[in-house]
Amino acid sequence: MNNKTNMKIKKYNMIMWSFLGAVSFIILVLTILSLAGVMNVLFNPVLGILIPAIMVLSACSQIRAYFMETMFFYEKAQESDKDAVMALLNAAKDNMKENGIDQWDELYPAVGDVSKDIREGTLTLVKQGGKLVAVYTLNKTQDTAYKFGDFKDTSDNFAVLHRLCVNPEYQGMGIAAQTLKHIEETAAKEGFSSIRLDAFTKNPRAVKLYENAGYNYAGDAYFRKGKFLLMEKFISPRTSSEA
């Protein structure tokens, strides 16, 4: 059973428990009102209070467990996380090769890139249910090729997104889009006015992800693997100088 199917089952289980909890809560309230003389209909105290109360508590426990397992948690990577990050990146490399995408290889991203990001505090882990499902790096470092891009944000107040990567086992679950939204919200809170990135032209899923998220074409860049699209998105209102 893959992770996507497993999450669907857990979601349906949570919905079922929510329904049972709601019904039990109604029965519990009606029983209390009956015993208080507010209503004329009498309910058995055991059947009307004890059992519904147990069901409500069980439902709350199941619902809490579901959200704790499905919520995303973001934390800065530490040196002890390096091996786990490399394992995720290597799994992504293998997945790309299987899908005919020659973007990442043994030269990039390398352990040196990960170590540098960790030292600089720019590498973020994305966890769901305690499991590492994605990583990304956000800083102000842009390749020389970016200088030839037609970026609309002419200020120096931009952030650059690198190596946004989802564990192949969790792809197709909306994690990349959710993470991208978090990145934009975080960057905006930190005072950045826009985010820049590059997307490999032969990786249509990545290009579509950024286009759907509102990133605009800002020119072409050529790296070791070929042609990349430079993209940009404003994440805070433009100033008069940027308009």
C-alpha cells in the first residue's frame, strides 16, 4: 500500500470517527438535558452518558492522531540530519532517471551542498508524522546566469529557492505545493519582496508546479544539464520603484 492510499484510508477513518463523535455528543447532551428536566424524553444514564462520553473521547483521540500525522512541520536542518537529507536527494535522483529526466546526478546536489546549507542555516526539513518528506534551501545566492534574467523585482530584496525536493514515496500528495506556499509565507514575514528560482525545461512537473503557483517567466539560463527557465514571483506588494 503506497503512502497516498494509506493517507486516504486514514482520512476516511477520521471522517467516520468525526461522525460517530458528533452523534455521540448529541446523545450525551440530550441525556443531560433530560436528566435536568429540560426535556420530557428520558434516556438511560448508562446508555445516554457513559457510552456516548467514551465515544466522544475516542473520536477526539482519533481525530487528534490524524491531524498530528498529517500536519506539516518545518525545521532547520542540523548536522545530524545530513545523511537523511542525502538519502532523500539520492532517491529523487533515481526517480528522475527512471522518468527520463537528466537533471540531477552524482555531481549535484552533492553532500558538500547539503553541508554548506546546514552551516549557513538555509536548509529546511519538511516533516509529516515525524517522517522527512521534503527539503528545500532558501537564501540570497543566485548563479551568475541570473544576472541576465528579466526579473521585475529590481531591488536587492529577493530570495532564491534551491533544491525543493519531495521524497518520491510522497509525490502526488500536494506536498510540493503546500511547501511552496509555506516558503512564500515565511519569506514574506522575513521581509523579502520576491522569490527567484530556475526550473529545468525537461522536468515538466516542476515547471507546472511553479506556473500554477503564480511564478512568471523571467528568461532562460543554461547550466551543465541544459536549458532552465528563470522564474519569479512577488510575495509582497510592490513599491513604487518596483512597479
